[in-house]
Amino acid sequence: MELLKSTWHWSISGFIIGMVLLLLTYFGKNFGMSSNLRSLCSMTGIGKRFPFFDWDWKAQRWNLTVVVGAMLGGYFAVHFLSDASNVAINSETIQQLSEMGIESPNGKLLPEALFGNSVWSSAKLISILIFGGFLIGFGSRYAGGCTSGHAISGLSNLQKPSLKAVIGFFIGGLIMSHFVLPLLF
């Protein structure tokens, strides 16, 4: 168990991701999480009103299984395999976040200031979470995929649109963290 709880070298997880991608390529599948939003919406029958959601979601059942596996894996990792002492964040980052009112993680996955129960008493934070969720959910579909789909699957298949998307993701992340986030908090 100690081996599973410890931090793994990047090459081990990289090798595992590479093997998964080879298997998916062999079976003619593409990895990505945001396409599941389209599948879930299609399952509701909303495709009758919006053509974007009118497609055969049953062909993507395997990808819905990936989502369920990711959720279960995350649950087991957090509750049975995590070690809070492994979380190492740059001290300058912790200082900058504390200046914005966001506390140090102290072994938590998410900061209480953004994801704690106190969020429900702040219209500003609720608005930020809803708007951010909308931008991530529909924005990733508009971009033709999410960061995992483009950065992991698309780049490994040498797709130019994925390279452009990943560059855009990084630029957007830098703009958000250095300019927009300080304005919000």
C-alpha cells in the first residue's frame, strides 16, 4: 500500500497513459472527457430541439464508462490512497493566493474559499462557479474537445488543431491566473 500512496515518478504515469492511448488507437477510439457532455445531453432527447445533440450516443457508451471509472478512481484515491503531505505548492503561489483571500490547501484538494459551504452564501462565488462551469463545459465542446482530449490524445496523434488548442489553453490559463483571477478576488 505504501507504494500506491507515494508520489510516482512522471515516467511511470506517462508510460501508462501512452499504453492507454495505444490501446484506444488500436480499437479506433479517441480519448476525451468533454464529449461525454454531448452524450449525456443527447440521452435526454434534447437532440430533437438542437441538432448538435442529435447523434448516436450509444456508440460512445465506452467513454461514459471512462467517466464513471474516473469518478470512482478519484474517490478511492482521495479516501484510501492519498497522503496530504505529498501536496507541495510553491510558497510564492501560496502567498499570492492568501493575498486574494484563498487559504493554503493544508492537505485539502480544493480551497474552502472557493468550494466550501460558505460559497452558497455568496452570490458572487455562485455566479463565478456557474459561469466558469458554463465556459468550461460548452467552451470545450466548441473547441472540439477539452484539455485531456487535445493535449493527450490529439497531440499524440499529431493533430495540428490540437496543438493550436493546447497553445490556446495555456495562454488562456496564464491570462486567467495572472490578470483575471486577481480582479475577481
